[in-house]
Amino acid sequence: MSEGRQPAPRRARPVSPHAGMQKIQRRQRIVFWCLMLCIFAMGLLLAIERHRERQRIEALAEQMPIDAPTAVAKTVTLDLANDQDGSIHPEVRQIALPQAVNARARALIDHLLAAYALPGAAHPLPPGPAVAEVFLLPLPVTGYVADPSWPASSSAEYRTATPVASNDPVALQPQRHGGELAVIDLRNSWVNQHPSGVEVESLTLKSILGTLHRNLPQIEQVRFLVDGQARETLAGHADLLRTYIVRDTTTQTDGDAPEPVHP
Amino acid sequence: MQRRVIVLDPAHGGSDPGAQISDTTSEKDVTLALAFRLRAMLAARGFTVVMTRDSDAPASPAPGGGSLTLDDRAGVANHAHAAACLVLHASSSGDGVHLYRSELDATPAEPIVPPWLTAQAAWIPQSRLLQREIAGALMRSGIPLVTGSVSVRPMDSLTCPALIVELAPADEDVDSMNRTGYQQQVARAIAGALLVWEGQVQAPPQLWVAAAPRTSPAGHSRRTAPHP
């Protein structure tokens, strides 16, 4: 028997000890970096969305009345302006209002200005929180002086203060007992975005004054602040330094309209 | 009063551009262009025109110079004793011309020394008549018109029949405000109305006693600053 020729054993090719590992490592590296990229992108997306949501909630919180609204929505009338013909017309709405008068005034102004931020508004204004706070002061505005008969060293609780009326001869007087001055503190961020122009600025102020007049008759006068500071104009035109009288701004009864002209 | 003198106040100027009408146009440029056209129309009708500025950045007439303040403008206008003072503005909102007088309530007479912040009060009846005259002329010219009263400085400090003339676009195109034809049409209507006005204007009666404290709901009270 002849022994069959046995095939020569395969000679193992000299293989680099790191060759296989390098091939696997490259794939792994690619997968690894792809995963890392995905993780990073998802993290970034989550952070952005979280920031957006926080801003949205903060904006909502700013627009909410300070006090909890009453359970029943109330009928209010908003004086809405129209840039095209320079008119202001009343519109009845149902909104929930807080109990406190200053919070109610703020809520009314917030609702009014929110209507102007809607697309297609006849008097377009920037969106976002506009009113920081509304303060109410009884009229006439008085100051207080400490009683000079008490020594300065006396503790505050024993010192008396006397109300002193303004000696300004042109100071506005209240129309009736219980009248109040509303100080509306506007936000600088909103004021800086307000459109500039005599008509558009005046309509904003008249719209606010008319709305307060219709819904809160105890408010007789209004002054405006911007971030707690006096400011000359709303956006370069309408005077913000004067005291405004709250009155009906929808109808022009003082003969403003020109006599009919027939071309 | 100088019946043939008209004051034109092109609002803003210098570092105060006013409203941004479009990407390339500021309010101060439109008001100055309209003032030049109106001045030419009025000069052609024999009026003397006093302008508070005839360049971009006028200097204050007060000692020390500086930029022209709103009070400076009122001072220039009041020294002219003009038959009409027109404060020119421009806006991209609305259309046509917006014609406003001061929001102050009228007083029957002018005190010897009128309060600076309410000096216009005695001139309100004349301002109202001037408003009707110019409004009628603009309507006859077919220009869309809005009239009313506003509180814009320095109107309340002017001692002359005073109006704000705010030029708005002629149509949907905001840049229509810069069209020569449109500005000419507005200027022609106003100049024609002022020619009629020259024969109607009257100074308010002088009040020879001290002005009584105001109890009307129309006054300013800048000094009654609240302390919230």
C-alpha cells in the first residue's frame, strides 16, 4: 500500500499581530464616533427645547394676572385701535379678571395689548409682556412730612407724619371722591420694539386710556413709566411725561372732524 | 402777529433719525424733503418761511451750541409770531396725511406769561380752525386724511396756531412717501389752505390778571410725579 501523499500542511501566512485588530478598531471607531455625534446632537436638541419651553412658560407667567382669576369670566370692553383710519372702536370680550383693582388694570392692559400682537391686527404691536406693574395712588397725590416737634432721635413709631398736598398750581384735581391715579410701568423690552410714529403711538396710549375708562371708572388719571423710570416718549413721539386724563377715546365730540367737503 | 410768516419744523434730525420708514429712509429725511417743498410753495405765494432746521443736524441757538432740543424748536417758532406753525412728521403706518392739534383743552385768553408746558392752550381755537382749513384742502385734493388731537412735544409750548402734519404713504408702497409728485400734491394743498388762512387768523385775547389754578382735566402736571 502506498501511502497516499499527504497534502503539505498549510503554512500559516505570517500575519501581523495587529492587523485584525486594526480592521475591527476602525469599524468600532466609526460606530463609536457616530454614536457620540448622535448623543451630542440629541443633548443639544434637548437643551434648546428645554430653553424654549422655559421661555414660553416664563412668558405665560408674565402675562398671567398676579391674583388668581375669579371663577366666572366677566364682560369687559376693550377700546381697539385701527391704524388705517386712526379710529378706536369698542369691542366686548369675556375674560377672567382678578379681584384687586391694580391687578385687574394690568390684566386688562395685557389682554388689550395681546390682541394687537395677533396676526392681522389693525394696530400691530410687538408680542411679549408689556406691563411690569400697575400702581394705584389715591387722588389728590400727597406727600408726608414728619412732625418737626418730635426730636430726630425719637424712634419712628412715635413720630407722626402729616399729609401735605401738592402746591403745584397746575396740578390736576380729582373729578370725584375716591378717584385714583394709575401709574403704569411698561417694560423697556416692549417699548423699544413699539412702532414709531405720531399716529401709531398716540393710538396705543388712547386705547389703554379708553379701556381703563370703560372698565375701571375709579381710575381718573394715568402716568407712564418705563422700567420704573420716567421716559420722554413712547417711541420718539407720544409724550410719556405728562399725566393723562382717562376718558372716552372712541368718539371725537370736540369738533376734530373737518366739515364735510364736496370735491 | 405776522400774518405772512409761517413756521415749518421738520421733526427729528442729526442723531435723532425718528421712525425708520424703510431700509434706506429715515423719518428725518422725509420731513426735511417735505419742508423744502412746502417752503418753495409758500415762498411762491409771498409768505416768509421760518424753518427750525434746514440741514440734517442744526445747532442750538442757545449759547453753548449743542444739538437743537424740542424746547429750542418751540423757542424758534414762538419768536417768529407766525400765523401758523406746522410740525412735520412722517410714518409708515396708515396712508395719506394725519393732521393733529394739541390735546390741551382751550382756555379763553392768553396770560401775560403763559406757562411753558401749556402755552398752546389759548391758541387751541385757532389751531382747530386751521386744522379744518387744511383738512378741507387735503380732502379736496383727494388725499386720504386722519384728523385728531395728540400729545406730542413741543406742540403744547407753541404760541401760534399749531398743527402736526404727519405724512404717511400714498399707497401700499411705503417708499411712495419719497415720490416727488405725492409730496408736491400735499405741499400744494397745504400752501393753498394757508393762503386762505392768512385772512382768518386772529391772536387770542390777552389775560391781564394772573391765571387761576387749573381745575380742568386737560392740563399737564409734570411736577406731580407719583412715588409708587
